Amino acid sequence: MATWSNLGLQDSASPLMEQLNFFHDHTLLILTMITILVGYVMLMLFFNSYTNRYLLHGQMIEIIWTILPAIILMFIAMPSLRLLYLMDEINNPMITLKTIGHQWYWSYEYSDFTNLEFDSYMIPSKEMELNNFRLLDVDNRIILPINSQIRILVTAADVLHSWTVPALGVKVDATPGRLNQTNFLINRSSLFFGQCSEICGANHSFMPIVIESIPSSYFINWISSMI
């Protein structure tokens, strides 16, 4: 969960988010190097008192500043394409979760199990307990097993929404009449908080997402008690 002291990305809880963190740091390092180089050149030009009045063009320097950015973009593009393939759809997920966005709550269906669906509303401030998080906790959490490939199908019943859990590196648009899909794997037991990331009306800020990841044996017991 993000707190006031987090200036960067949240701690990763999935292999995909770990790779996104690495890619972020990789790209930020390249941008920092470019900024330092360009800033140094600009300062040297500002304080340089020498001029060459016979210099009309420089073909060699134009070739360099055309080829060099292309090479730099290749160093950014290759890890990015690798991540896109890692985010691709999987054929044999262990669990499928269907998410439906409403104004202003989420409803969930465990498609692999019959008669297992529920709505998830934000807990109002007046009904909160001491261990709840304001504007983030819900009455019905999503329960998912760790170390399992999970497929999530996302859609909406009314307007555009976006199902987002930053710690897992997941952000899927919920579009009415369209079924979007992604997958993720949770590698540790914890609580993961997210929110709708598409402005969907007056209560857009009050439809949070909470995932509780638990060991597979506990998940089987929970499923058995719910069916």
C-alpha cells in the first residue's frame, strides 16, 4: 500500500511488477544521463565566448545526433517489448476471476466455481473499525491463492471504469460490452489495495479494490465454505 513516504513505485508483489520496476529504473537512468549531457552542453554554449563565423553546417555532428538517439531508443525499446510479451495472455490459468465495474462498486465472479459471486463496497467511515483503512477497505475482499497463475476478465455494466492494483502491476480498462483480460501471479501473502483509475462519475474515488492473498490450502478451505 502506498503511504506518505512513497516517492516512487510501490513494492512489487508479482514477477511482472518486479520487471516493471527494473524497466522503470533502467529508463530513468538513461534519461538522467541524457539530461546531464544536454545540460552540460547547454551551459558550455552559454558561457562560451568563442564563435566560428565560417561554420554554416556540420554534417558529421548531424549524423551523430541522428544515430545516437536511435541507438538510445533501441536500449529502451528492447526491454519494453520483452515486458509486453511477458504481459501476454496465458492459455491455462489456474483460476479465472471475472470483475464487473458498476457505479460505484465492483462485483466479482469466480468463474471456475458455481454460485460464487459477490459485490464489494467501500466501508463507510462511520462503520470502520480500528484496523480498517479509510477509503480503501471494502466489505468483501477478493481472496486469491499465492504462487498461482490467475486470469482476470474485466468489464463494466454502465460506464468506463479501470481495475487497478499497483503492487501487482495490473491496470485493466472496464468497458461496457467488452471483455478485457490480463493475468498475474502473486508471490507473497498480504493485502493489496487498488482503486478505480478511470473517472466514472461522482463517486469515482469511493470504489476501492482489496485483494487478500493466502496459501493455496487456505484458499481451498475458503472456497469450500463459500460454495
